[in-house]
Amino acid sequence: MPKIADIEGTPNKNALKFILKEPLTWGIARSYDNADAAKDDPLASALFDIDHVTNVFYIDHWVTVTQDGEANWQDLAREVADPIRAAPAASEQTAETVSSANDVLSQLSPEDQQRLERINIMLDEEVRPYLRSDGGDLHILGLEGNILKIHYQGACGTCPSSITGTLRGIEHMLRTIEPDIHLIAC
């Protein structure tokens, strides 16, 4: 049962990041945009049972909860903290599923897998640390020719700047290694 070490605001005023003393997963991101999508995840389901919660994202030592903008964060944070504290910490089972998390991308050609590996290295070094510090992340959905499809998670998923400035900034950075790449946020 993870204990909450800290609670931080994010650039998205409707999202809070809960930092935990113990991990919930070992590198596997969980992102849900609604209660139906979260029905098989006990933590996310419990959070969606709370009025005003619109998005749940968690990975490792933190959980980002987004609300509809109608609730007072001081009150909502207290409600949200209970299911987070009740969630089970990461287990060995979670570590085993890391290897199967990217089945779709493993079907790429060897050349595209190599391109995607270079892209991921740059994202891991230059982009994801900043997104994660703000309570979000991005997940690659696919690479088709010069089109890289990404999905923003957590606070980034509902932040207006992620769809405009951040997306263009990431695209510009990736063009240093893939000059013809185009990003699409899905």
C-alpha cells in the first residue's frame, strides 16, 4: 500500500500529481480517459468513482489525476488520496508484463524498429523526463513511413499546450535524427 510522499500541481490546472514512496508499476504506464476504459483496473476504477475525475494516469512512483475543472482541488485531493493509498504496490507480475507491452510496435520492419529505437532514445533523454516532471508522458502508438503517432498521457493529455507548442517542439527535435518525420497526437 503506497504512501503519498508529496502532491504537486502541474502546468495543467485541472491535474494534480501524487508522488508515492513505493511504485505502483515497474515502468508500465496506465492511462485512462474514462471509467469504461478503466473497468479492469481497480485503482483507476476507484478514482473514476469519485465525482469530477476525468482522467487517470500512473506509472512507477506517481499518479496524475485530472478533473473536469468543477471541483475544489483541496477537497478532491483528499478524496483521491484514499484509493491511491489503498492500491497495491508493484509486484513481480508487473515486471513480467513489461516485455509484452509493445506487441504492436514489434511487428515493424527491422529498419523501422531501428528508427523507432533511435526516436525512443531521444524521447527518453530529451522529452519524457520533462513531461513526467509535469505529471504526464507520451506513448508511441505507431510509425508508418514518416508519420509518428503518439498519445499524450496524464496531465499532458488534456493540456492545451501539449497539442500545439509541445508537439511541434518534439517534432522539431526529432527532425535532427529523422528530417522528414511528422508527429500526430491521437
